[in-house]
Amino acid sequence: FLQETAKQYPNLKALHFMGKELTFQEVYLQAKKVANYFQKLGIQKGDRVAIMLPNTPQAVIAYYGALMTGAIVVQTNPLYTERELEYQMKDSGSKLIVCLDILYKRVMNVKPQTDLEHVVVTGIKDYLPFPKNLLYPIVQKKEYGKFEKAQHGGNVHLWVNMLKESNDHVKEVEVDPKEDLALLQYTGGTTGFPKGVMLTHYNLVANTQMSEAWMYKIEKGKEITLGILPFFHVYGMTAVMNLCIMTASKIVLIPKFDVDEVLKAIQNQKTTLFPGAPTIYVGLLNHPRIKEYDLSSIEACISGSAPLPVEVQEQFEKVTGGKLVEGYGLSESSPVTHANLLWDKRVNGSIGLPWPDTDAKIVNEEMEEVAPGEIGELAVKGPQVMKGYWNRPEETEKVLKDGWLLTGDMGYMDEEGFFYIVDRKKDMIIAGGYNIYPREIEEVLYEHEAVQEAVVAGIPDPYRGETVKAYVVLKEGSNITEEELNEFCRKNLAAYKVPRIYEFRDELPKTAVGKILRRKLVDEEKEKLQKEQSVQ
């Protein structure tokens, strides 16, 4: 995509980042230089290259550069703690990581426990001579000197030096699109440990082409897309980065969600496409001065990551005059499988229709299709469905049946073929568009010496969709405050996973065999909420 777009539209602007702009030709040239440098470092086809960056030019350039070498990209969340980072690096066997300067220390602390051989360090300032608006702390020039001195055996590399020292010659690498992996996208699971979803070049290309077909009014070379969805999430990677590179659309990069920045970007850059998550749209709508901004350039938005409330959809369309519809997907399907129609019939509250080339059905435990209106598990099949989980054949077998992917989501299909999700089979929590797996948080809570039992659940939250709540039973004689427990969690978990609410109990509801009933606690919370609402 990048090669073709750079050839067709070399001087068209590809990226806009805090006032700095790069053309498609410049992005392509820099990606080739990155690939050249990686090959000099010994990166070969099949090696894993981790990218731990927010939405910056480097995130795009490193991604395509790594793919040019035949490497497999491992998208890594910059919010990860050392514990989470170490697990992902070990599991993926990554040889090289590209990280932000403020994450350098964290990476170096885990490096000895992993297979990482090389660390490439970059800063926001690498593309900004005089940053006007510092969304991130910037490592000053003298700090860079420290990096250069700290080159342990030459394995720490500076992004700026990498571009200076390399050329655009890349050794050709033969890729079998259907067999060779392009990406390991980590997702949680019932085991509590994230699993690497193996996505091939074919999976990613197919889902990107489906996106273009669905948004059929896109004009090649004319769209401007708001890049607020993180590219380290498969949704942002496909629906923003890959789609824009394919359709020659300019991406307005936003490294961190800030309502004022987003409103300014829409008004000043005249963005036409705005893929997002419900919390992002809610955040904008709740801004006291939203009416002061001109948002009329917005034409189309597909919302994913969490259910989209109807009132948010209606209000957003009123404010912008654009179309906002709900879609559905999961990491295992690159990610999109369904969406409502943007410029045709849509059913509010549904996830819409399957995308082109995608089959979907609702099945029972025996994998038999059930009648319309009947609830079962959603199964999907299509060229975007993963090859399997990295080094986990048993887990793969559980979800891939004769080419059908069992999504773990319960739902139904109506008489017209529109699909609806009613509940999750898995206990995953979606808060603010982030996927959070209770088991992972429970593991951390159990490590605290005062905790006897713990269970984590997602409870309804008007802003985040769901919020994380921990129910804790303390050991006899132990005395610990909510603040102390919260501090402990913050040390071991990314900020978005840390419980927002703690409830201390004498005991937790359990089945006859002693399994804690998480669902019962969720139901209690829903009842409580209903009572409160009826009182109001």
C-alpha cells in the first residue's frame, strides 16, 4: 500500500503531527531507511520487532519498515508496566524494540530477562524542532548524550542517527501473504495471560480492503482522518493507519486523547473521517465549549471497542452533520467483522451486517446454527480471521472450528440479517475502549499478603461503558486500606487496568464447588443501579 501510494501521490501529505507534515514519498523513504538499518542489525524474515509508541510519525514508519524486512510486528502498549512488558517480550521472543525516550528505562530494566538484542530510542522532538504543545515530557538534548554513552555493546540506537546512517536499499524478501505473519497482536483470554494473535499479511490486507469497500464514498487522495485511535490496537492500525495509507488519506496524528486538541484538530485540519470509540465521542460531546468549534467537515465515523449508546450517536450526528455508526470486531479478526451501514438502513443498538466476504452465524454449543431471534454464540468466517494463537495450539483449537472463529460473544440475528450482541461469554471488561481481563488483575491482588480472596468485575459506568471494581476478602487479622491496595495495583498494572472501586467483604458468592460467582456480583451492581435510577 505504502509503495503504491508513494508512487501515485508522492507529494501528497501523509502525516500531520503537531504542525509538522510528511509526504507519502518521505514516509516511504524513511520506512526503507528503517528497513535497511534493521537488516544491517541482522533482522530477518520471521524475527519479531516490537513497537512501543503512541501515535507519532515513528509509529507509522517503524511499522512499514519492519514489514519490509519480513519481520513480524509486535504492537506493544506504551502504558505497559515492566511486568506486562517483560511477559510480552518473552512470549513473542522479540529481538528488537522501538520505544519512546520516556520508556527507555522501563525497557532497559526488562531487557536482560528477554531475547531483546536491540533497542531503538526516539522522542516526540525527533519530528518537532520547537514543540509548541508538549503532550509528553520531552527528553532534552543532554539526555540524548546519556543514551549514546549507555550503548551497551552498541545495542542502543537513536532514531535520528538510524535515519542518518542508513540508505534506502532494502534486500527483497519473499512473502507468502496467506502463510507468513505480519503481526502479533496481544489479547487477553480466559487463562488470564495475554495471547499473541497471529495475523498474516493476507488477513490485514483483506480487512483494510473491506474497510474501504464499506466506506465506499471515500475519495482516494482527498480524505483527512483523525488518528486518535492508538495504532498499537488492531482497530486503529487497520481502520486508521492501513486504510489511510491505502487510500492516500492524510492522518492527523494525536498521541494522547485531549478533548481540546481533538476539537482544534477537527476544526483546523478539516478532518472528514473520524474512527473512534464511544468514550471519545462522549468526551467531545461533554465539552462545555463544543459549540465554539466548527466540526462540519466530519463525514463518516465508525465506532468500535464498546457498545455505542443511541443518545451519543444521535447527539454527535446533530453536532457534526456527519454519520456515526456502530461496528464490531475482535483482535482475532484483524479486527472488523460487522458494521452498520453508513449511508443506508441502519439499526440502532445492533452491530449491523457482516462485512464483504465475511460470513457470520449464531450457533449453539454443538456449532449448529440457531433460528433468527434466538440467542447463541456469534461465529465468523472470512479472509480476516487469524491463523491462530502464537505457540498455543490448544487455545487455537478451542476457538477455530472448520475455519469458523468462535468470538465468545453471545448474541442473535434478526429476520433481516442484522446482528446484536447481548452479553459476553468471556468475562472481559471494556472500559474506555480498552480490553481488560479480570483474571490478570486478580492475579496481582492475590499477590498482596493481606488478600485472602479477590474477584474483579466490570460494573456499568455512564462514561467509560464499564468500570473495574474489585471485591476483596482480607486474611484474618489483616488490616489494609483502599489507598494501600490501590497503590499496590498501580505498581503492577497499567493505569487503565487498576480498579476504580474496591469493596471489602467478609465472603464472596460461590458455586457448590467453590468457584467465585463473578456474574452474581455484576447482577447485584445492575440491580443497585436500577434502584438508584428509579428513586431519582
